[in-house]
Amino acid sequence: ILAEEAYAIGFGDEEIFVAKGNLVTVFDLDGELLKTIEVEAPMSAITTIGDLVIAAISNGPILVYDDMTGDPKPLAMRATPSSPATRIVAGPAETVAAGFANGEIALWDSATGAMLIRARLHGGITHLRSSPSGLVAASELGQFLDWDLSALVEPRDEFMDDVRSAVPAVWEHGRAVARD
């Protein structure tokens, strides 16, 4: 019933968002109506990060809303593809990931809107799932990617130890020198 003629469905910690035309209807997890919000344009994908609602406007930008209670914050994800977003999810470490109809996948910092990484698969993105330390995407033509994003959540000391053990050289006096 919730999905009938929906443009997008998204899940928060305790809410379900159903976008249809210029309306977003918010339900609790039992399906009880909480509120209906009128938005400026139809949405193609929607998700939450804490109290923020991240919404992809059909054929437009990805905007950050403050719990959909007012105007969108003046923050849009930078360098958003011109193709409609088909999937959007909260990623690790307060990032947001989106997959697009043209096969692009991108990851942004939700606080600044800066793009962190981008890739492209053949075919529109039909699956996008995040974990505490990664992201998996698949296209309608069967291509997939699996990003290891553990560097975003790993403690700095552990991350630097990993880098030091993986890098066979150090920079000394303006040139690379092999490690012992």
C-alpha cells in the first residue's frame, strides 16, 4: 500500500519516507501516518543520516533537508551527474552514496557536499547497499563494484600503521628512499 505509485521509498531509523509527485509522506515503522510534506519537485530517491534527510530531486541535485521540516539547507552534493538518481543510501562515517540511471555511483561527505569518490558501471544502478565499512553497487546489466571504505572509519593510528606497512618507501630530503 505504501509503495503504490511511489517515485521513491526511503528508510530512516524510525521512519519510512514515501515520495509521490511533490509530496513526501512519512510513516512510522508500523505504517502509521506521521506527516505529509510538500516539496519543490518530485524526488527519485530518499534516505536519512541522523536527523538529516537526503533527497535526490528527479533530474536534479541531491539536497540535504533538516528533517523535512523547512526549506532545504543550502547544501547540495557537488558534481552530481545529470542523470536521475535511482538509489541513495547513507554510507559510513556520515557519507551519502547515490547510484544513477546512467550507471554512475558516487560518494559524498554529507556535511560539506564534497565528492569523495566516483565510478561508472554499464547500465543503470539497481542495487546500492552500504555497510559500516563499505559500499556495494550493481547495475541492471550485471556489473557490480565493492568499495572498501574502512579508511573512513578506521582509527587514525591504525590507518597510518596500515599505510606504513604497505608503502615500500619514505620521502627523505626531496626523494623517495627504500625502507629497511
